[in-house]
Amino acid sequence: MDLKQLTALVTVAEAGSVTKAAQLLHLVQPAVTRQIKTLEQELGVPLFERTRHGMRLTTAGTVLVERARRAITELDRARAEIRPAPGPVTGIATLGLLESTLEVIAAPLVDHMRRRQPGIRLRLLTAYSGHLQHWLDQGDVDLSLLYNLRSTPSLHVRPLLREQLWAVAPPHAELTMSRPLPLADLVARPMVMPAAGHGLRTLIDQVYARAGGTPEIAIETNSMHVQKQLVLAGSGWTILPAAGVASDVAAGSLSAAPLQDPEATRDLVLGLPRTGRPAPAAEVVAREIVAVVRTLVESGAWPSAEWLDGTGHPR
């Protein structure tokens, strides 16, 4: 088993066919086929099912692709970090971002890194907080934005900001930031909610419980984009972090207001694994993302947010 074989395996799995993989790898098709067959012979199991629609991973193939992708990433990272003389930090850093933060932070962060740290190649992966924490534990991401989490034996957490949750409605509801909405006003309304088990859903359920009520659920979804589309279609109202809906409110496609009685907030944190020393590129990204988030909060570009000091208290 060698790196060329593993690269061929991952490329075929991602491309869905040997022909496409050969084009991406700049190889002839028989060479890619031979690498896959050699792997299968060495392991004694088929890695793909050959179908009329392309190559489909077997159970064994799925397991090997996951490990191979991680090995290739680590080798890429090692190559990028090795340099002959002292100078700017280079390397690859994989950062996990919450879906609800993308509209506010993704573009400013990428622009900031391009200008200040051109030697670092940034990889952005998006998911929910629970998935991102699992990826941190598994080593699939180097650092990640998470929320409502404290440091654990395996994870170091740096508090960043506290943001409000907003009630979100169609434009004709005329909700505004200047008029917070009591949670009691939502109790009888049909709600488009995150699916059960989602971290945001857990947070919302806790807010309702503090108010002594339960949401009137019209529909559940695991997609924030779908939540907003269903609100716009008239299926109900929803509750989202400020960052996840600010651009929609600014564009006039939705209206929103901060929740109160009780107030609903979440604390955004930056998580890094405690095991081992972070790669130099990851350390640089950690420092830079703190600076970017602070600038966004203090400039008002991150709405309804207040900066937290290192102990998690508002500054």
C-alpha cells in the first residue's frame, strides 16, 4: 500500500468513476484501475462495486477512504510546514465553522488570511457544533468555532462572543432589532424548528422551559437555509442566532427581533485539541480568527453580539 494507491482510491471515490479520476490525476485510465486492483488484492476485499452508473464504495472501501483521506491530509500538511529557512509560517490548517456563522465570518476571515498569512492554505469545513466537536476529537479539523462549550480534558476552549437569538418572521410581521420580542408572543405560533438533537434546538427548548412553555412545532429541519425558506413561505416563524439571519434582515427578505423574557443567547467559542502541540499553521489561524471576530463584534458587523474576555465574561 503506497501513497499513489491511496490517492487513486480517494480520487475515484470522490469522482465516482475511474475515467474522471484519471483525468484529475493526469494518468491513463488503466494505471488508475491497476492501482485500485492492487489495493483490493493486497487487502483481500473489494473496495468498489462496479455499476452502470459508476464506482460505488463497498463498506470496506468506505472505511479505507476515510483513513486514506486523513493520511493524505497529514502528509500534505507536513510538506507545507517543512521549509529550509526561518520565515513566514506556511502550512495547511483545517477550520470548522458553524453554519450559522458563515454569512458573517467566512469572507472577512478568508480575505484577512490572504492579506496577512499568504503562506497558509485554509480549509473550511461546516457542520453543527456537535459534529465539529467530534471532528476535533478525531483530528479531522485542527480548530473549530463551537458554542456553549467549556474546556474539557481533551479540548481547550477560548470564549469569543455572546450573541442573541432572534425571533425570525416574514417581512410583513415587521419585527425590528429595536423592539425585543417576549417569548410569550411565540408560544401559540407555529414554529419551524431545528431537528431534535441539534445543538440549537436544545438551546431553544431550554429557553422555552425557562419560560414555562413548549414550542408549537409545525415542521423540523436540519438546515438553517430551509428554516429561512419555510418562514418566507409562511410555514411558521423560527428562532436563529443573529449572525445567521442578519443579511436576510438587511435585505428585507425577513424580519427579526431579539428574544426577551427570558433573554436567549449563546456563547461562541474557539476550540482546539489539548492532545499534542498544534501545527504552526493552526496556531496562526487561531490567533487570526480571534482578531477577526473581535473586529467584527466591535465594528457592529456581528449584530447583537458582545465580546467576551478569556474567562467568558463580557468586556
